Amino acid sequence: MEVNVGDVVLPGDVIQAPNTNDKGKLILGPGLCRHMDEVLITTSGVLRKKGRNVYWVDSHRKRYVPVKGDTVVGVVVNRSGDTFKVDIGSSEQASLSYLAFEGATKKNRPDVQIGDIVFAKLLEASRDLEPELVCVDSYGKKGKLGVLPEGGFIFTCSLNLIRKILNPKCQMLKILGSEIPYDIAVGMNGKLWLKTKSIKETIAIVNAILTAEHLQHHEIASLCDDVINALKGM
Amino acid sequence: MSAAVLGALEFPPNKMENTQLVCIPGQRLCLADKEHISGCGTYERNGYIYSTLAGVVNVVKEERSSIIEVHSSKGQGIIPAPGDIVTAKVTIVTQKFCKCVIKCIGDTVLTRPYRAIVRKEDVCATEKDKVEIIKSFRPGDIILGRVLPLTEVHTYHLSTAENELGVVIAYSESGVAMVPVSWTEMQCPKTYVKEPRKVAKVVPETVTVD
């Protein structure tokens, strides 16, 4: 079945490609694959387009597949030799080297224990290889990466909700932050780390984020106002 | 026991009874001297020839000497020796090495597989530091490699650091056999995606002339 941009699509559908006299390249994002002269859809979701030639399928996913360059929230589960094994919710545990921290040398080991939460970036992620994490950017600076402080709360949500709240158009985090002080680390693997001053505020923000799964951007703003009012009323 | 072997040598062939000497590993067969040479399935130690396999002793008579061999009743006696070119299938790929399973030695297809490793330093002859294993091999690839001198007990080390060695058959992410386009890339004929591999320069043995 031929589909257009904005349609709900199923695997097996064929895209109506733009005319060949455009002479440009088509960039196929997740959910699309080229088969001979056609472009086939491989996941169910909504077909989207950006710019003139970038196409992808927005699908509902809970299981994370590591992608190079993503920032993720992980839990240190093991230590073997020179590397830590970190659980990021993917099929294989990721490896994080001792030296991938700011200011770490062979003699100056970083202070990371088993059970710590880390916010790290995926250096290497491939279908056939174990994912590799780093807590330092290419200049050697820590930035926002590294071990997260104690006293936070981790929860999971679906991957498209993560993409929705990280979208610049979504005002949720800003509106909540204007009234409730909080620290948040959003991992592309579906895990979020949240730290606030009290349990009430933590629960309020977690519920607000999870409820926003099925809401549009304008509905999210009114949801945040409701949550803030309820918290003040308590 | 050694008398039976010497007895088999002394009988002239047309009068020789069909004495099949069965031996076990470690069994002393005969003296090792100029006339008796140890062949496959045997080894020489302290002046005697011993058997390494459980099987039947076979004596190959030559002009002045005879070669003592032991043939196992089932299967091949061939094992990878340093310098052999072997065909292996890649099973696991990590950052520092890739594990594979040896399927053939030269032209002989093996009945049992042997485990082997290709280390990062042995993939390519040039730029050994910049080699990335994930861009040279993937699980499921069939590679040609040369056996390096043995160091470990149960694994062979292979090297693909020659033009003629490397990936021969590889499948793309969509499961289709890929076609080589250069020494470092192979392309899938269905999705046209190019994937990096260390491609082997396979020279065809026969050239058909029209």
C-alpha cells in the first residue's frame, strides 16, 4: 500500500517517493529501508518528514537499542579489570573504562562503586559489538556526564516519551522547573533520574511526566499547571 | 609389539599375512633409526617411535627406509599447522580480537571444527594501531587466514595480514550475500548499503577463455 507523510503506517508499506527529477539524496531514518528501487517501511508508527529529504517512522518503543552518540542513564553492576559493566537496559551490558572520566589516569582511579548511577555517552554501539560508554567528551571535559549524586529517583518510560520531552517545542520541563526546583537526567534509553527536595515533589513530577505520554503539547502545559497547583494546595 | 611391526617389514609383500596391528596412543611401535621413519600419527622420543592415535599401523615401504604411520579408524588426522591457509567462520567480535571456527584446512573440509582467534594486530599488515575489528570482520563472515605459530593450548591464532587473506563471503544486515567493491568495502545488492570489511584478494584458479 502506498502511503504519504503523516499517515499511520505498517511494515510492508511502500513510500511514494518524490520525483526523480529532484536529483537529491533521500535520507532514510529509523523504520525505513531501501529494497531495490523502492523504499519499504519496516516498523509500525507514523511516517514523518523533515526538511526536503529526511524521512523516518515515529514508533512506540520501550526496548532500547544502543545508538552511537546517545546519552544514557545506567547503573554500574560489575567491575572487571580496567572496565565497569553498566546496565543501560539493552540486550548487552555496556562497558565503561576507568580512564573515560575527567582527570582519570592509571594511578588516579575514579571513585565509582557498584550500584552507582552514571550519566554517560555511547562511544561505540553496533549490532555485533558490546556497547562502549564514556563519561567525558572529546575534549576531555566532563560537562554534565559522570556519576550522578545520591538521593535521586530512577524511573523508566517509553522511548518516544523521552524524545517528546526533549523536543524544544515541549515546555514541560521548563514549566515544572519554574515553580519546583529539581535536577533531572534524561537518558535516551528510557531511564530518567530525578532529584528534588521532598518525596511529594518527586512523585508529582514523575506522575506529570508519565501522564504526558498521550498528550499534545498544548495539553501538557495545562497538565503542568494542574500539577503545580495541586502541590501548592497540599 | 615392536616385533610385530618389524615382522611386517621383513615379510616379503606377497607372502605377508594380513596382520593388522592395532595400537593405542603412547604405544611404542619400534626403534627409530635410519630405516624406520616416523610418519603421521606417530612421534619419535628417546630413540623409539610411539603412536599418537588409536588406530591401525600402516608401513609405507620405500627404497631404503620405511615410514611408520598410524591411521585412525574414524576421521582425519589433519590438524592446522603453522603456515597453513585455513578457512574459518567468524563467531564473536570484540574490541580487541575476533573469535572464529576453522572449517577447512587448505582444500580439506574438516569433520570437526577447531577454535581460532584473530587478534587486532594481526588483521592488517599496515597501520596496525588504527585497525578497528568491527570494520574488518562481523559475525557470520567466512575468512581466509594463515595459522601463526602456536602459543595457547586450545586455540589457534590466525593472521589475515596479507592481500590474499581476509573476508571472502559476508552477509549484509538484511541477510543477502554481499559483493566486494574495494579492499575495504562490500556492498549489498538489495539495499545498496556499503559495509566495511577487510576483503581478501581471491585469485581464481582457473580462467575460462572464450
